[in-house]
Amino acid sequence: MKSVWRQSGLPAEGLASQTGAGFAYIAAVFSGSRFPSRRFTIRYARACGADHHVLLKVWEDEHGRRHHPVEHQQTQQPHSAPAYHQFP
């Protein structure tokens, strides 16, 4: 997310005012110590001039990974050749 903001050229004050979030919240998101809300992610994308659909897709993937790590790992494994079973 931080790279999206850097590319936007938006000053920190503008980012805070356009997202409605405080500097502490934004800093916590940037550092990874806080997971952003869905609403913040949409506002953030719009403030930075980014496609909010793209950032929401990333948000949904990460949200799913954090809340269902085992299921996500099973569905995200690279596709391999089918396993063949030997029958007696």
C-alpha cells in the first residue's frame, strides 16, 4: 500500500484527510502492525488515484489468508501433475 501512496504524490496530510484516518492508523497499516479495514482500503485507493477493485482483491486475499490460513494454503498451492495411484 505504501508504494501506491508514494506513486500518487499525495502529501501525508492529504492522505489522512481524504481517507478520514489519523496518521497513527496509516503508519500502523504501513508498518504491518495493523490490518486495514475494507472501508479504509477503498478510501485509500480513491485518494491515491488507484483502482479500488485491484486493492480490494489484494485485501480480500490477505484477509482470507489471515482468517483461514489452512484453507488458503490448500487452495493456493501450485498446480502439479495429478497423482496416480497404483492399485493391487
